[in-house]
Amino acid sequence: MRRGRGGDGGRLLRRRRLRPAVRERAERRPPLADHRHRRGRRHSGVRRPGERGPGGGVRPVRVHPGTRHRVSAYRIGWYDGAQARRVWRSEPLPGAVQQEPAFFPTTHTVRADWERGPVVSTEGWPEGAYLLRLDAEGGAGGQRYVPLVVRSSEAAGRTVLMHAPATWQAYNLWGGYNLYEGKDGDYRTRALVVSFDRPYDKDGAEKFMVYERAAVVLAERLNLPLAYTTGLDVDRDPGVLDGAAQVVILGHDEYMTPAQRAHLTRARDAGTNIAILGANTCFRRVRLDPTPLEPPHTGDRRIVACYKSAYTEDPHHGHQDALVTTDFRAAPAPDPESSLTGVLYEGYPVDAPYVVHRPEHWAFEGTGVRAGDSFPHLVGVEYDRVTPEAPTPEGIEIVAHSPLVCNGTASHQDSAYYTVPSGAGVFATGTMRWVEALMAGTDENGANHGMDARTGRFVTRVTENILRTFAAGPAAESHPAHGNAPEIYGEQA
């Protein structure tokens, strides 16, 4: 009994030294208080861009004068059916008036140069994914979340969950600007550079809650040896992934640096499996540190720069084209993501059934599906497919092939699997709704686009199969890919 299933978790801890995250799951503790969102006035939080090492610190910032509030820290996981556990709570804290954020018109960057609040120590917190929840006192003042990852110190032999704060920040409209639009809602007035030195918009954790939380809960429930990291950590240090059994790319990880992508490829080529539980992965090439021509920031990895169609304005254009921030597949240095992911992002928006093509594939074991079985609404809101004219790994196997119409054009979505000489396997689900579907048929995540409990059971079983298989080590020998792209896409494959 190596990880404290059932029985006397406390006795196990005395007998055997466990990693912090394993110890956290082994201990039997009271059920958590409700960590879900309560509507009302909101506090804001500014934090480092999504990660902390064990024993580090984070500084929530309060903005409503005269409003006292508490900060509670919840670790997301699996606790006898509860999906989070409170590990810390502050004393009541006062609100404070903060200055207006700085605005840099050249890049439309909003930076909140606010006075920092007291440091919250993460000493003793197990590695994992956390939500800090800010609650106004009295029950009527609302809540706000601050997502936080306490990163693992090593990955060897583990399933690495890689969170996506660069993508969270790209969509963050706090202050009126993100990488998609400006205050007037127009693409032409969008930011070219966004800052981590500002709160997240909406409830503070939308992208994490929709595209990541359910996968964390499932991985913890499976009792796999887990490690936690972010794309920013992988960008900084390829050693973060050394010896990992698998890396799990979560539901929406669109924005990556060239170094992050290279380090993922390096891990794959050293035998680390990769599970991609979403779509639109690795679509945008970004930069995390400003050039001298962009708004200065204190500390490293404090921005996300992506000039997109304005790439000729990127300071690297014309002399370091491989670093120019635009789509990976686009000029001036095209390098489509499909050489890593196997599939290529194709379109938005779409809502279509997911159609099984190879029911005998190991990922579908135990689901009872047959060829042609479909799951309504599972393909959306963005999708990928195998695109033979783009760089495509040799011998790729298409296991789901779903007809759809996107913006008036007929096409298909694909789930695909391939292996490489190192023995690693790569599985891409090819739909952005995959992680959301893990909670389909429950009341945990809203209406889930109409996906039903049958879809939830199917996606859960397939994800369990992928995670358990990949956690066992290089998948190619026991689970080889059986290439079939030519029979689906003809001579172009």
C-alpha cells in the first residue's frame, strides 16, 4: 500500500516517508468548506504569474477601502469526494485604495503598479494547484479567486500537470485590454504586450476553472504519482521535466514560447509521454520578458508578448525572426505546432458530435463504444485535425474522426495518437471541451454546452486510460500506434 488508500493514513505516514503531494492525499482530514464562488462585489488579487516553489510566498492585494476580508487557500484535489481542501486562512485584513493602473500606449499594456499586501507564506503547503479565495466579511461583499501553483521540485517518474498562465493572461481583459481586443472591443486596439502585474478579470480564475480544474481532480483521484508545474517554469528550465513519465497539457494551452515548446519536444524525445487534453495547443509563439522598446517590468517572466498580425512591429523582426511573436505556423519563421502535437488547430467556433473511428484503440478500452458512435457537443468550441500537408509525425493513428461545419466550411475534427523512437507516445484529444466534459452531467461546471452524463462517463474513462497508460512509462512498446492517416485523407497523407 504505497500511497495511503483507505485505512489508517496517519499510521502510513509514520511508517513511510512520502512526498508532500502524496502525503496530502494520504491524510484523512475534515471535509473542506465550500470553495465555490459567491456573487457580489469583488476584491482583486495580483500575484506572481501562476507558480510558487514550496516554502515561497504570494502577495494578495486588496482594493476596496473600508471592506475587511479574509484570504483562504484551497488545494484542488480529491478528498473523499470533495474536490478541494482548505489549507490556510488569514485573519481579517483591511481594504486599501490603490492608484490607477499605468497604461503604455505603444503596446496598449496595462500594468497595476500597486502597493503590495502582506506576504502569505506557502511553507508546508503540499505541491499542487490552489485557489486563493478572497471573501468580504459579512457574507454580502462577494468573492474573488487568485489561482496559484505550488510547483514540484522534481518530476522523475511522475505525471506532470502543466498549467497555462500565459494563456490565462492572454485572455485577461482586466483594465480593458488583452491580446484580442481593446477597450472599444476592436481587434485593432488590442494589446501587443500584456502584464502579469494586474489582477485577472471576471471571478479571477475562469480559465483554470473551465480548462484545468477537472483534470487535476481526476489525476488526484487516480492516485498517480503527480508533479505540478507551469509553462513558465518549463520555459525557464528544461530540467523541470527530466525523467517524467508523462506531461499532461491541459484544456487550453494556446500560448507557448519557443523554449517551452523545445523543452517539451526534448522530453518527448527522451521517452516522456505527452497527453494533450484540449485543442489549439501551442498555436501562438510568445515572449515572456520585455525588450528595451516595451514596458519595463521588475523580475523575469512578467509579460506575455504576442504581436500576431502586427508581427513586423515586434522588436525581433528582421534580425531574430524565430523569436518574432505570432502564430507558430506563420511568417516570418513558420514552424507549425503539429510536429509536436500531431494535430493542427483549424477553426472556431464549432459545436459538433465527437465520432469514434477506431473503437478497438486502447484509449477506448472499457467504454463499450463502436465505430460511428457519437457524443453530442463534445467537439467545440475550437478543434484540431490531422493535416497531412503540415508537418505530421510518421505513422499517426486517427482514433476519432468527427464531421463538422465551421464558418460554412465542411471539415473534420480528429483525436490522434503517435509514437516516436524514444518510446514516448503522444495523444491529442483535438477538442477544447475535453476537460469540461469530465464534469458533464454534474452540477459542478454549469451547463457544459449541453454535454450529458453519458459523454461525461466516456470522456472520464478515456482520460483514465490515457493517464494510467502514460504513467507506466514510454508507451510505444506496449501500445504502438497503427498509422491510418492515408486511409482517411488519401494521397495527401
